[in-house]
Amino acid sequence: MKTFPLEYLTLEEAKKLQFKLVETITRHFSNNEFLNNGDLGVVPGLGRPKMTAKVERTIAEFFGAEDAVLVRGAGTGAIRLALQAAIRHGDKVLVHDAPIYSTTATTFEFMGLDAVKVDMNRTDEVLQAINGDIKLIYIQHSRQKSSDSYDMYELIRSIRHVTDVPIITDENYTVFKTRFIGTQVGATLSCFSCFKLFGPEGIGCVVGKKSLIDKIRGMNYSGGSQVQGYEAMDVLRSMVFVPVMAAIQAEEIERIADIINSGKVEGAESAYVANAQSRVVLVRLREPIAARVIEEAGSLGAATYPVGAESKYEIVPMFYRASGTFIKENPELNDYVIRINPMRAGHETVIKILKEAIRKAR
């Protein structure tokens, strides 16, 4: 098995990103405004709380985008609204030849979108598939299949050499963990969940072209649709902590894989770093005891299912089953492979739980 994980930020790079975000905040907040929780309601002239507008402007500037909007429905809601703003019912959309994430697939279904599949690992095939019938290109930054190897940055740049067709990128699991999001390299809109960035439940964000962001605001004008000021402030405060925490997490993932691959965990044959949505370690066991190892890890203090898969609630390491997409590609490994995400734990804790869980499962 071979995987192609995305690049990750070093601790120094992550610190610079954190400092850049705080610097951007200081340009938009003054006179102790940042110490307030924010206002409520549909403010005349803005159509949303004043503090929400400030937070959105801060996020837009940070990513070098024309505009940004906070929305309800987390990452799924952000993607749904971006698609509704950019294209019409029944349009043809170019997508990677892989299973579309389930909640995104629902949006495709209800919008009647015609998903034209192409292997995005082959840039030449992507460019050949673009024609006048394609109204949008949809790219998931994180891996959809363990065998995926495409470089999203280079893929978008190549597309932009031949067409200005709208590009929407799904940035769930990649914001503040990779060097860029799609709009920073030529995409039209980028969508992500703020819940996956330690933020409040159910809040998403769309970054990019102002005309489409304005359209999203128009579709969500009612008071009940607004992300209130205190929620927006929660989003921004939480974001500040993500880059450094994610860099530490990425370092520990590498250490865990190295320890397993050096033969120091009896019963574990090999380990692979992969973006199986979030960045994780895929552990191949010597025996078909994956389900029992996960169960035993739970009894030893690990989490065995996600909340937001990178949310503020996910502190202890998570031991859970391989994704459905991975198993579809590698059905013979169903009982042999588990996923481990250390979350806020160090490699020592993860290895201790893994060793004991394997011992008890055997």
C-alpha cells in the first residue's frame, strides 16, 4: 500500500501563520473591541451583526480574498451554498473519479447536478475534459482515496491556463494545516467548516469572489440564518490556535508512524501517514483483529468515533475504523487496518494505548 499525504506546516511555519492572523485582527479591531462578545441581529445596511461583518472582513483579508461569509450548516452548508450561488440546477460539474463525500453527494442529487468524473491525478485528462458544457470544477483538497496523489495547487494553476470556469474547493481538514487554500492559488470559492477549527458547532465559511459571496448573503438574509456576533467572535478566536496545534499534531503523527515502522509495536506490521480526510496514521495489523483493537483502545481512554473530526471536543487520541472509501479500494484490509489520529496527545500516549489494545485484543 502506498499513500500520498498532503504537505504539512512545520512548527515555525505554523507560528508565522498564527502571527499573521493576529496581525490581521489588529487591523480590523481597535479600542478593546476584540474583548467583546459581539452584537446580534440584522443590522440595517449590513444585513448581519456588525461584529460578524468585521470577522468576515478579517478572514477575507487573511486569505487574500475579495470577501468571506460565515454560514450555518458547517462545511456541508458552506459547500451547498457555494454550489447554489455558482451554478444552476442540472449543470455539468467536473469532479474527481472517486466517491463524493456523502453530504456533498446529497447536494449534488437535490440540485440535479450532472457529475462528470475524471481522474484528477492526471492533469492532462482534466484539461481534456473541460469543454463548454462544464459549468464548474469541484475539487476536494484532502484525499478522497488513499491512492490519490494530485497536487491541488498545480492542478488549479494548470486549469487557469486554459479556462476561467468557476472552481470550488472543499477545504475541510486542510485549512491552517497546508500552505494554501484553493482561492489563494486561483479557485473561485473555498469552503470549510469552522467546527473543524475548534470553533462553534454548525458554523461554516465560504471565502472568495465577492459577487458570489453577496449572492450567498442574499440567500440567507433572514435573522434566523445569520451567524450572530458572539458566534463569529468564537470562530475567529478559535482559529488563532489552530495552526500551531495542527503542526504539533502533524509532527506526532510522523513519530507514531516511524515508531511502528521500526518494529517497536508487537502485532503492528506497518504504518502509513495519509489524509483520510484528516491527517492520520493507518496501522496495518498482523492479525484480523481491527475491530477488537478499536474496542480495547476505547476502554484504555481513546475515542473510537469522531465528533467533528478535529473539533474542540476531540482531545484524547482517536482509534477508529478505516474509511468506507479506503475499504472499497482495499476490501482485503477491512479487518487488518485501523486509523489513529493523536489529536492533542503525544506519541507516547498513542503508542502505549496501541500496544496494550493489541495485546488485549490478541
